[in-house]
Amino acid sequence: MNILMLSCKKASELIEKKSIVQLSRIETIQLHVHKSMCDACNTYEKHSLLIDEVIQQKISNESEKNIPHLRNEPLKQKIKNDL
Amino acid sequence: MEALNPSNTIKKWVTLYSDKMYSLAFYRTNNKEVAEDLVQDTFITAFQSFEKFKGNIEQPSAWLFTILKNKIADYYRKIYRSPFEKAMNLQKDDNDTLSQYFNKDDEWLGDSLPKDWAIESGHLLDNYDFIDVLNSCMEKLPEKWNAALQLKFIGEKKGNLICQELQITPTNFWQILHRAKLQLRSCLEHNWFKK
């Protein structure tokens, strides 16, 4: 049945979409069927989730406590002068 | 009780907190001029909103950093909402991007076929070399795509809320994220996981 046969391109699209919004029921089934037959897209999904996790951590880590301290004296002077 | 002089108080805060704020802004945007503007804008907002500050003037850090982070998010929102012409170019490039990774049957192109990385995320971020590679791969993304990624991970908002704020359709948002992710994955595979 063609309605269930996603291409890898479409499957990778749905994998990304799924990380943001809930897939429709049809999309969920389509993706499930495709993944049951396609190693490459399973691997893609693992990579995609890993990248998401790493970027999320990276952005959360870049809080005021964890990043190296840069100095910018000219900036301080400029801001104080302009205030 | 001494009367609060906003200007003097803020100047004191500049001395105490500007470096830390600049550090954060720089690491989040990778651009010195942008980071400086963001920090300056934050202090201007703090000055203008001074009477709204209800905290302890010896501990304004959380308030200042909240303002700064909102400005960083605004910066990425502005990039994302690029002018119409840029959006048109993106449409044209879209198919070029996808045709790099998929053949005419929409299957993975030989070289682009995802290969096993055999790795867990756990220790990756402890490795500064990996962080460098990740940063450089993200910098290679078109500005708008990188902005979309940043917006996805800033704050804990769900996709729908992000799209409402940006006044874009969710479809547009995840289509751009899709392209960004394809390029990012490929870049990381070539420069880290398969080296």
C-alpha cells in the first residue's frame, strides 16, 4: 500500500518534525513502518537525537557559572559613559 | 536609608557583572560586536526598568542575566525572521540541500548514508575538541538555520509556542530544522565520528 511507504527523505523529515510537534496518527504509523525496514533511517534517528541532546546540554552549560571568563574593559567604559 | 541612584547603582553593576555577561553573550553568539551590543542593551533596559527591580541591589545578577538571555533570544528571533527576499533564496536552496543527501528516489545517497557512530552522548561534552568541532559545524550553517536551532533549544518551550512567538508556521520551522540537522549530522560525521 503506497500510503504507508515513506521515502527516506520523508522519514528523516518526520523524525525532525517529531522532535518539535506531535505527529499525526498516519505519520506515526508511516514512520514506524519505514523504520522497521530501514537501518539507515534508524541510524539517522539515533544521530539526530544525540545531536539534540548534545546541543541542549551545550546551551544549558553555557550558563554564567560554566563558561570561561572573558574580560572586556573597553566595553565597561563605553557602557558607563553612555549611561 | 540612602536613596537609590539608578545611574550610580547601574554603573556599579557594570563594573561587577559586565565581564560575566559579555562572556555569556559571546559564547552564545560567537560575535564580539553582537555580544557587546547585547550587554549594553541589557544595561540600558536595566536602567529604564530600574523601578521594576524588586530584588536586593547587592544581588542583581539573576535579573540582569534574565534580561540578557531574553535579548539573546530576541537576537536569534530577528535573524530567523529574515526579510522576504532572503526567505525566497532559502526556497531555492532547499532543493539543493536535500539533493546533496538524497537521490532522485528520495533515498539516502551513497556517501550520505548514516553510519553507526558507536558512541554515547555522555562524555562528548567533556571533550573540548569535540565542542570545537560542534561549534565549527554549527557556524557553517546558514545564519537562519542556526538561529532556528538556537531557538529550538533556548528555554524549554514546546515547538508550538516557539512558532507562535516567531509568527511562523510550524511547518516552516521544522523544515528548516530538518535541513540544518542533515547538514550538521553530515559535518559531525565527517569531522569527528568517522575520523
